[in-house]
Amino acid sequence: GNSVTQMEGPVTLSEEAFLTINCTYTATGYPSLFWYVQYPGEGLQLLLKATKADDKGSNKGFEATYRKETTSFHLEKGSVQVSDSAVYFCALQSNTGNQFYFGTGTSLTVIP
Amino acid sequence: GAVVSQHPSRVICKSGTSVKIECRSLDFQATTMFWYRQFPKQSLMLMATSNEGSKATYEQGVEKDKFLINHASLTLSTLTVTSAHPEDSSFYICSASKLQETQYFGPGTRLLVL
């Protein structure tokens, strides 16, 4: 079946620190992979995505590379800001249907 | 990118009443809409999938008589929480997609049942 496992939080970092949030997946076929961000009190916003192996998604300084060999899609940012404080969700979309599978979310707090 | 709206953004209701939440795709025709529920500090749980003009497909454990879903047009789906109770209080999020493309998420509706 399809599932997503992501690093448990909460994660607290100082401003300008390096961020990694791990995400691994199991899937049949060739899924698309996503990172969504949820700011307090708001819905999900697409942060970045990758649709095939070795693709790198990037946006707002965040990056994630689709690694088929390790079934991973880790989120990274070289220098976090206070405004990056949010909950981050890793997700996959099966290529056999339209359904999304979400990880449990990782809460990030960046302190000045 | 595609825009999905939800209305209302927040609703407070008394126990026993019904609440309707609307989900609209503003700039594209959504062949499929999805309804999710999110409990505090937890991930999204898919409740049901609806295709325009047909009955919704509910996930296991979701009461179809309690959570009525109508997908009357290619730009509108509604979720009605019937006879709401405090345990139905949650954040409800819809998403919409065109054919097999990416899902675009609405901003969510926070429901509080007193």
C-alpha cells in the first residue's frame, strides 16, 4: 500500500540554522511527492513537488530531491527564518489514482 | 496556480444543528473534489472523494449519513455535517483537482460545536 512517514517534531531551530525534515514513503508504482506547509490557523499551501525520480523541487529556499533508491524526499533549507515557523507535511500522490497520502506533519519553530 | 475557496472560514453552532461548508474552485473546473478532516496537531484524514454528478465515495469509518457530500457542479462541492455534536468539532479542508492532476487545497473551515 501507500504511506508516508516523516520525522516527528516538534523541531526548534535558531534563525539561520540549517533545516532537514526527513520523509520516506512506500508506494506502488511511481508516485508524485509533495511538501505542503500549514501556517497557524490556515489551510495547506503547496511548498514544492517532484513528479519523478531524481527530480528536485524547490521554492522559497526549500529543496527536496525525489530519491527512488532510498524512497525518500527529505526537505532542506540552508538558513531558516522566523517566518518559516509552521507545520510541514510530506505527501505522495499515487499514479494509479488521484488520492493523496499525508505524513503526520512536523512542527517547526524558528526562534530569533 | 489554481485557487480553491471555502466558506465559511469559521463556524460555531449548537449541538444538534446542521452545518453546510462550501468548497469552490475559482478558476478551473474540478472533476474531483476531496474532503479532509484535521484534528489538532494531527495530519489530514481523507473523508470522501466526490466526482461531479455522482455519489461520493467515503473512506472506511466515515458515516455517509452524517457527512453529506454534494458535488453539484464542476466548481462547487458542499459538505453538510448533520446533527452536529461537539466531537465533530474539527478543521475541515477540501481540495479540488482536474482529471488526474495535482490537488489544490482550500484554506479550511474551522467548525466548533457547542
